[in-house]
Amino acid sequence: MARLAHSHRRHLQRGVTLIEALVALLVMSFGMLALVGLMSNLRLGADIAKQRSEAMRIARAALAEVRDYSELTRTASTPAGARVFDEITSQAAATFTPTDSNTAYTVTRTVQALPTAGNGVSVRVNVSWVDRAGSATPQFVTLDTVIAKVDPVFRAAVAFAPQNGRIADTSGRNPAIPGDALKYDKQLSLYRPSSLGSTIWVFNNLTGALVGRCSNSTALASLTQSDVSQCTGNASGHLLRGSVRFSNTNPANPTLPEATALRLDLDFQGGNYLMPRLDAAGLPMRNSAGVILTDSYAATPPTPVGGTQPNFECFNDSPTSSPGTQTVVNYACVIFQSTGAFSWSGKVVLTGFSTGTSSTDYRVCRYSADYNGSGDMYTADKKSLDNSEHPEVYGRVNGPLIGQNFLVIRGDRTCPTAPAVDLANGIFADYSTVQLQP
């Protein structure tokens, strides 16, 4: 009797174990189903993200194509394949499938005149597609923009930096600071004007002003915070930089100078400069004919380091011997004093070679023209001399100057002129020069 009871319990236990196994299998099946659903959703999400990125690229390309017009109105001389602003119109839905894509995209372009009667159009590009799940509502991306009716030649204006004002380049600092200067932090940049020396100039990234100078042969990237602090705050000044080119042709070529460089240096001299006469309100005074009245001032030039302040310090990369293969000499000078704001005046000349009017001498020309369009040598507001236009004698310079370029030609040649800026005819820079030496 006891044996029968034990056998019964053993069979009962086997039944319970079977039920547990079936329940576990059922639970695991539900888990597997949930995992399969999760994997499917993850794959769908990744697929949609990829498709949305592709749709965004297509929409941006469509807008870029609309903006890429070369004429405002089609004329008889307009090439057949040229894009014209007046032909920017709405486009019916067009479907295409990019390479390696698993879906087709439908692109629609809608163009409308500006509601305020502005001189331009508003453009909307819509890109739609059906995702892997085959949703009833398609996925879509929409981009909107406004395109002004502006002559394409004026796009070249973005290549020219304004002459005045505190602006920053793509590195987040004043464009007067040399491009190869080390951006130490948000406030300061470090520049070694000569790779052969130990001099370091420190510039304010916002203003481009010199805020310190020192001598340290350590690589700029290896300077410690203590090193930089010792180089900062001991001088204030202004940067002056540009290039010197050379031409031996007749007439001299200011656009593409071809001659090799000479060994040279730079110096500062005195001279006279004109400044507009201002009234009590600070406005330029004019005579009865409307001509601006001017006053002449004598410039007291900066002196070399160690002399009466302000001082100057210049470096250049001219060849150690001539002739050679180098065609351009780049130079950089700082005019500085120990502390405080100041301005400087003077004439910058090239030295190190013979200047004169014979074929064995050299003539120095300065690139100079009415870059700001004021019609004269003054700033647009007519209140001061526009030093950025490279005058013969600089007057009251209180900021950095760049693009102060020279052309050295044979002494028996004349300094060349060039056409003024004419955007309509594709002339985007004025390469005119004016004699400086002798």
C-alpha cells in the first residue's frame, strides 16, 4: 500500500514538471515575440532616419539649384543652358530613386512672389516618401527660403572684407591678425613674426590690437600660461602688414607681377598729410563750391625700438640673396608704446636697394585706389583720412592696417594704373598703383 502511494506521488510530480515547462515555454514565446517586434521597430526607425537624411539632402540640393542663377532675365546672348532668375517657377511633383536607396522620393517645388511686393520670390521644396511600413501618410521634409532678385555679379562682394569696423573671420578673430598666428584662447592670439627669431607678438582677437610683446624661443604651442602672461600687458600698438611684388616688364604688370624678389627692409619717415577740417559739431567743412576744406599736418614717424615712443618693429621674409625664385615678400610691422591708446603717423618706405629713375635703379609704387568708393582719399563720412587705402603718408592711424602692398619696378618705368572696379564687366579689384619712391 505504501509502495502504491509513493508511485502515485512520483507520477503527480512528473505532471507538475511538465506543466512548469509548458508555462516557461509560453512565457519565453511571448518574450521572443516582443523581441522580434522591438527589432522590427528599431530597423524601421533606422530606416526612416536614413531616408529623412537623404530627403534633407535632396531638398537642400533643390534649393541650391534654384539659387544658382547666372542671369536675371534671359536675353539673346544668354547661353541656352544658363539658369535665369525670371524662370524660377513652381515645379510639378517629380519622382526619382537615388542610388543605393530603398525607396522613391517625390519632389515638389512651389514658387510665389513675395506678398509685400518685394523684389524676389519665396520658394518651398517638399520631399515626400513612403517608409518601409507602408504608412498611409507619407513621410516628408519641407524647406522654405526667400531668394532676392539681385544681380549675380554682386555675389563677389562677399570676398571683400569691409575696411572698417570690428569683424571676425571664420576662426573667430579680427581678420587683421595673421592667419598663421596661434589662437591661444578666446581673447588672445600669439604670433611669431620671424621663424628665425624669438620675438612674440600678442594680439586681441576682437580688435586686432597689439596687447603685448616679448622674446621667447619656446614653440608657441608649448608656451605655458605663465609664459603668455609675461608676454601680455607690456605694450599696446597697431599692426601694419602687406606684401611687396616685383615687375620688370614694360609696362609694369600690377595684376600678375612676374619678377623675382629683392632683399629689402622697411623704414618710417616723416611727411605731411591732409585731414578734413571739422566744425564744432565734428562735421567736415566745405567751401562755396562744395569742396571739403583740409588742413595739413606734419607727421612725426615712430622710431626703432629703443628710441622715442611710439616705436616700430618690422619683419619680412625677403630672400637673403638675389636673384632667386621667390616672387613675393610678405612683411609685418607693429607700431607700439608701453601703455595707453595712441595713434601714429608717417610714411612707410622700402630700403635695402637703390631707388631712382635709371634702368639700373628701382622705383617703388604703392597699391592705392578709392577702395571705399568715397570719391577721394577720405573715409565715407569725410571725417578723416582713409588710411586703409594706402596713402603716401599715413595720418592718425588708430587701428590695424592690412593689405598695404607695394610694387617694385625698374627705375625707368612708370607706376602702372589699372581699371576701376566694375562688377558688371567682371572687374572685382582695382590694381592701380601710385609712385612712392623716389
